[in-house]
Amino acid sequence: MKIDGHCHCGSITFEAEVEPEKVWLCHCTDCHMLSGSAFRAVVPTKEGAFTLLSGEVKNYVKIGTSGARRLHGFCPECGAPIYSTSESDGPKVYNLRVGTLRQRW
Ligand SMILES: [Zn+2]
Ligand SMILES: [Zn+2]
């Protein structure tokens, strides 16, 4: 389904195509810290299915316990988390933060 969303201050807007049944909750300790909550609701979308409509996402590079570098995109104005993705080239998967979506099921 087609979804759209924005950060809290509204400077970042985006749209994407997602499968609603793929929403999942991450309980890892990094998500505790980065979200300030007990879990984080996420839905994946692919490069090409994700369009940034306005604003500029700032990336924080998180190095996981496996050594993998993950980009955590957030709004530099209001700090709202937008997505996480891999740092590598090629078709990326963007794990969108469900709380920023207008269609929050
Ligand atoms: Zn913002
Ligand atoms: Zn996590």
C-alpha cells in the first residue's frame, strides 16, 4: 500500500510503498536508546519505493555489535527518527519508523 509521512516539525515529508503485514517491533538495546522507548515499530520499504518529498535527512552512523554500519536518518530540526538503512551501495532497504506515518494502522 501507498503510505506517506512526515517528521514532527514537518520539514521532512516522504512517501513510500509498504506491505502493512511486514510491520515489526524491534526490542534491541539500541532501539531502546535511540527511540527512548521499550520498542520501536518499523516497516521496511525498498529503494525506489521510497521518495523523500521535502527536507533533508541527517544520518547518524550506528555501528552494531556485528560491526555493521547502519545509517539512522532523522530530522535535524526536530530530531524525529525517519528510517534506518545500510551504508552500502546497491538496492537498499529503508526501515521506516511507523510513528512518522500518516497511516499508523
Ligand atoms: Zn522535523
Ligand atoms: Zn532495534
